[in-house]
Amino acid sequence: MKLLSLLVIFSSILAGKAISALLWNETYPKGEVIRLGDFDIYSVGKSNGNLSIIVIYDIRGFNISQTRVFCDRLASEYFVHIVMPDFFRGTAAPTNGSMSTWLADVSNWSKVSNDLKNVANWLNKSFSTNRIAVIGFCWGGLQVVRACSNLSTIFFTGISIHGASLTSDEVRQLQQPMLFIGAGSDPPLQPYLSDAIEQSNSIISKQCEYKTYLDMRHGFVAASANYSNPDNVKAIDDVHLTVRNYLDKLTKNISVSLSINFYFLLILLIFAFHLHL
Ligand SMILES: *[C@@H]1O[C@H](CO)[C@@H](O)[C@H](O)[C@H]1NC(C)=O
Ligand SMILES: *[C@@H]1O[C@H](CO)[C@@H](O)[C@H](O)[C@H]1NC(C)=O
Ligand SMILES: *[C@@H]1O[C@H](CO)[C@@H](O)[C@H](O)[C@H]1NC(C)=O
Ligand SMILES: *[C@@H]1O[C@H](CO)[C@@H](O)[C@H](O)[C@H]1NC(C)=O
Ligand SMILES: *[C@@H]1O[C@H](CO)[C@@H](O)[C@H](O)[C@H]1NC(C)=O
Ligand SMILES: *[C@@H]1O[C@H](CO)[C@@H](O)[C@H](O)[C@H]1NC(C)=O
Ligand SMILES: *[C@@H]1O[C@H](CO)[C@@H](O)[C@H](O)[C@H]1NC(C)=O
Ligand SMILES: *[C@@H]1O[C@H](CO)[C@@H](O)[C@H](O)[C@H]1NC(C)=O
């Protein structure tokens, strides 16, 4: 079984790093849970450079395998330190009862921004990170918009993946460029959001990007990702590529792309060598 897993992993790497439905939660090295003050942080990977990424989960919270696997995969493929703080402190959206009370409480920006500042400070102090990007799913997508507006000295960019409740009033405040990824069932990103950004800040607007996966439904990269569905898996593969390309463009991080190429060349060589034995 070990050998089979290894073979599947190797062949998936060779076939363009696609994740296998069978091993979707085991393909990439996993991180660890660290305690920071009064909340936990899921931490995975090590940065090859000065870039770290804070991931903001959706309302299903901290323990969702699909969301963690997104972090594991990006950390592994992009050689970057990813941290996902537990903003909800052990809770998640209630399945019964007072959803709106819970949501109002966890969405209090003064609390969320405090947590983001603390995590950014910790990254800076403990890992000498001086560039931090922020990526959020659904509920987290709106927090990313707010972070790129209100905490724009800390975060140089943000990525919203099927962000929820994004309004033109919110995106008009942006002080840093963003990549917006949407699902077919989400409200259209263009021209609704793109026009508002263009009108309020044409410089940032030029660096913003938009991509919609028309055949996907809200949540398809995080808590609602279905790795048994080949179309969903293909869309997630493409989201990772889109995210890496966008970050590359913004950071112009040549050393990282070079080391990725070198890494795959090395694996190819090792693989070819073993075939000839
Ligand atoms: C991955 O998911 C399978 C079920 O689909 C489960 O049996 C296995 O324990 C999981 N592995 C990890 C490392 O979470
Ligand atoms: C990180 O940035 C600092 C200052 O900007 C620089 O001196 C250092 O070499 C960078 N480290 C890496 C690994 O790129
Ligand atoms: C996640 O798991 C931890 C540890 O098992 C638990 O304390 C926490 O309440 C869980 N969070 C959610 C949202 O279920
Ligand atoms: C949801 O239902 C469970 C069991 O019926 C109950 O213990 C819990 O308090 C309920 N939660 C809310 C928020 O009403
Ligand atoms: C938001 O949280 C702060 C504490 O960080 C608190 O003072 C404030 O009353 C909260 N706002 C609302 C609307 O609950
Ligand atoms: C961030 O928001 C707070 C209130 O929540 C406000 O006092 C502050 O001026 C804002 N900062 C920026 C840079 O927009
Ligand atoms: C990180 O810390 C250094 C030195 O304390 C400071 O100059 C820099 O602005 C900080 N960067 C961020 C993103 O907080
Ligand atoms: C996941 O996708 C598979 C294959 O399309 C489908 O059979 C299954 O019902 C889906 N699961 C959920 C929870 O939607």
C-alpha cells in the first residue's frame, strides 16, 4: 500500500502535479497546530524567501480537511509558509439555532483585525517574514477585502476564493490589489466589483485579476470541495495554478520558480534512473 501510494504520488507529480481523488488528503505533507495567545494556528511549510501567507477559512472553521489540504498543497508547491488561524476559537457556524448572532459576533472587524495583526507580528518576529499575503474562502474572502483596505501596511495583496457578501462599497476601500476567484453560483465578479475598484482606484484596479469557474458551486475549493468529483478536482488544480501565477506576478519571485523547475527536473531524473534499474 505504501509503495502504491508512492507510485500514485510520483505519477501525479509527473502528470502535472494533479492531486489524486484516492489520496486527496494524503498527497502533501501536513502541518501542525501551534498555540498563539488564546487561539490555535495551523502552520505548514517553510518559506523560501520573505513571503508568508495567512489563510482565512470559511464558516465551517478550523478542522475541515479540504481547507487544510489547500494550505498543505500551496505550502508544498510554492515553497511558502502558510498559517491558518482559528479566528472562531474552537467554534464553527451552528447547524441549528442562532446563525446570525454567531455570525455577527465572529465578523466583528475589530476582533478579526486584531487577530490578523497578532499573527502578522508573530510571523515577522519568529520567521523574519517581511511580505505577507492573505487568502480567504467564503466568509474569509470578505475579511481579505477588509485586510487589504484597513491593514494595507501589513498585507501587500489578497486573494478571495468564492468570497461571500462582497459589495461594491467594501471593494471601493481597497488599498492593495487582489485576485478574485468565483464560482458559477456566486454573484458575478465583473463588472460589479471590477467597476467599483476601477472607479475608486485605477492604479490598484490594473493589478486586480478575476476568474470565475462557471461550472463550479460556491465553496468548491474549501469546505464543500468534493474530491470524488473529477471536475471539482480539475478546477481546484487550476485554482492553485492561478493563485501561484498571480503571486509570482506580484512578487516577481524568480528564485522560487527556478527552484520549482529544478525540483521537478530532479524528480524526473530520479524517476528515469529507477526505471532503468
Ligand atoms: C484521508 O481520508 C480517508 C477517508 O477518505 C481517511 O480514511 C484517512 O484517514 C484520511 N487521512 C488523513 C491523513 O487524514
Ligand atoms: C528578506 O528580506 C531582507 C530585507 O528585505 C533581505 O535582507 C533578505 O536577504 C531576504 N531574505 C531572503 C531569503 O530572500
Ligand atoms: C477542532 O478540533 C479541536 C481539537 O480536536 C477542537 O477543540 C475544536 O473544538 C474543533 N473545532 C471545531 C470547529 O469543531
Ligand atoms: C443545537 O441542537 C443541540 C441538540 O439538539 C443543542 O444541544 C444545541 O444547544 C443547539 N444549538 C443551538 C445554537 O441552538
Ligand atoms: C467588537 O469587538 C470589540 C472588542 O474587540 C468590542 O469592543 C465591540 O463592542 C464589538 N462590537 C460589536 C458590534 O459587538
Ligand atoms: C481601520 O478601521 C478602523 C476602525 O475599524 C479605523 O479607525 C481606521 O482608521 C481604519 N484604518 C484604515 C487605514 O483605513
Ligand atoms: C517587521 O519587523 C520589522 C522590524 O521590527 C519592521 O521594520 C517591519 O516593518 C515589520 N514588517 C511587518 C510587515 O510588520
Ligand atoms: C461528490 O461527487 C461524486 C461524483 O460526482 C458524487 O457521486 C457525490 O454525490 C458527490 N458528493 C457530494 C457530497 O456532493
